[in-house]
Amino acid sequence: MPVPTPELGAYNYVQETKARRRRRRFVLHPADLEWADLITVDLSLYDTPEGKKQLAETLIKAVREDGFFYVKNFNISQERVNRQFAIGKKFYDTPLEEKLKYVPEGLDNGAFNGYVPAGRRILNAEAGLRDRVEVYNIPKFNGDFKHAHPARLQDHLPEIEEFARSLHTEVLDPLHVLLAIALELPDDYFTNIHKYEVKSEDHLRYMKYGKFTPEENEKLGQMWGRGHTDLGSWTLLFRQPVAALQIQNHKTGEWKWVKPQDATLTVNACDALTLLTGGYVRSTIHRVAAPPKDQQHVDRLGLLYFSRPHNDVPLAAIKESPVLQRADSTQNNFEKTGNPVPTMEEWTFAKQKWQRTKGVVRGDPKHETAEILPGWNEKIYG
């Protein structure tokens, strides 16, 4: 394991909110917001056959009902997570002119590794408000991608690589095995199409949501990012205490807040798994709201990892799963409409190009329902 450099110092998390929603207004109170009651996948049970079976049942319930779930006991210390937040903060302290040197070529055509500056989307044209989301994506360290980064990240690259690789061995591989068990497939079915050494568009992300004033938040309808789904297999979201993430329950359609839980990852299922399972695994609909009033004075720093199948994997529904056969889930929307089934690479860049469209105005129906591939129209939720 790389030796951590000491100069980062401690990372200080923001205090958790004391607000709750009451009659559509936020009031400071030691009670809760309307938190989603999410399932926890406890990987301490993973090492026995009985534990795996129990966790597989837990996982499939989570992805069919809520989509989001917590993972705990994943063998990555909080100290290592804290250091990644500190590295992310160090990066965002970099002057803008330096960060802009790392904007990827082809950003408007779906490229995403490197720095994506804020302000590409218009949230309220009348008020002149644009998004304040900055993103820095770091791809796999498997030889398929260039790794030229600002000095503030380059200095920590061995540590970043070790952290990213550990997410595969300690979190993603177990989740893929559990999903295979739940679908009555060979245990290695999903790990075989998610190998770290094979080219895929996985990436680690440092993400910063810049704050808006309370008056600006009112003009935005208290909503920073509207409901959407992620395009890959799983998204791993590390705990950070600024409340903003909301999910739509698959069964009830209700929107609820996702509560930060100590020593956990928040994980959501994504589009690739929906396509591979003919809709049996449901991609999680989620959005980013303005934080409660007692947290609106701070920026929101996120640490995420996006998992995706190998680039050359066709996203056809799995035919050999007995579970999917019994559920009549052996065709996805591309297959049902007779359109070509995209590879993961084709799907990634089609959706990324749509997501990164420059100058799009919130609420533009032409964008929000655009056909990104033959037989697939996108959708914005809530």
C-alpha cells in the first residue's frame, strides 16, 4: 500500500443538519427530514455460503424496491476515505485557470475523464442561474487511459490508484457475486464482465456542488439537479453530511431524503444492470435538492465511484438466468423494439453526450426526452 503523504492534514466534515420538512417549509429542529428507510448490505456476512445467500436476498430486495442501499463492513478504513475527501478538497482549492487545462477534449461529444467545469446547464434563464457543479473524473489505472493530472492530484496518484482498486476487490466484486447468486447465475457471471484489467469507463470522482444563496434556491424551486438515472452498473457514494440527495421509491413513487450513515457506502443500481436484466433490476431515480437552511452556507463535496461493464459487452438481457426467465425479463427495450443492442461503450458515450449538452435550459422538452440511440428516449423525473 502506498505511504500516505502527511501534508493533507485532517478533513473536517460539515455538521449534519438539524432541519426537517414541515408543511413544505424547513424549520430548525433536532428531528429528522423525511428519510428513506433503506436496506443495509452487511459484508461481514459475506464469507460463508449461508451469509452470501442471505445477502443475495437482501440485495435483490433492495434493488427491486428502493434502488439505493447502504453497504457496511467493506474493509476500507474511514481514515482512507477521509484522505480521499482531503485530496478532493485540495484539488478544488486549485485556481480555475489551472483546472481548465484538464478539460477533456471532446467534452461536448461525451468525453468525461478530467475536469468538467460548472455552468454548462442553465437552471433558471430568467434569473440567469447556471449550475455550480464541478467534476473531476479519474479513470482506471489499467493501462488503457492517460493519467495527466494537476500537481495537487499527481502527488497522490499512487494512493488514489490503491483506493480505486480496493473498491473493486472489497465492494464491487462482492456485489457482483451476490447479484449473480440472486439471479441463479454462476457466481462469477458479473465479475467476468467487470474485471479491473479490462477496458471500461469506470472512474473515481471528486465532485463539488457550489452553494447558492437562500434567495437563489427559492428561484430554483429548492432543486439543484432533477431526477435521473446513472448509466453504469453501480454508483458508490461515500458519506458526506450535507443533506441533498433524494430518491424516488420504485413502488410508491414518493421522494425521500437519503440520510448519511457513519461507516457506510450508499450504493445505487444503474442503467446497465436494468438493460442486462430486462428491467428486473431497476435503475435508481434520484435527484439533488437544495440542502436544508442550516447547510446552505457551505459547498457540498462528494466522493464517488462509477462501475461499468467492459466496453465491448453488448447490453442484451441475460437469457440464461432462471430468475429472469420466470419473471419474463429476458428482453430489454432495445430488443423489444427490434433496435440494435448497444455495447457498453456505445451506451456510455451516447448518454454522456446527452448529459453534458452545453447550454441546455432546464425544462427544455426537446432535450429532456431526446432520443439518444435508436429505440431509446431519455427522461427526466421530477
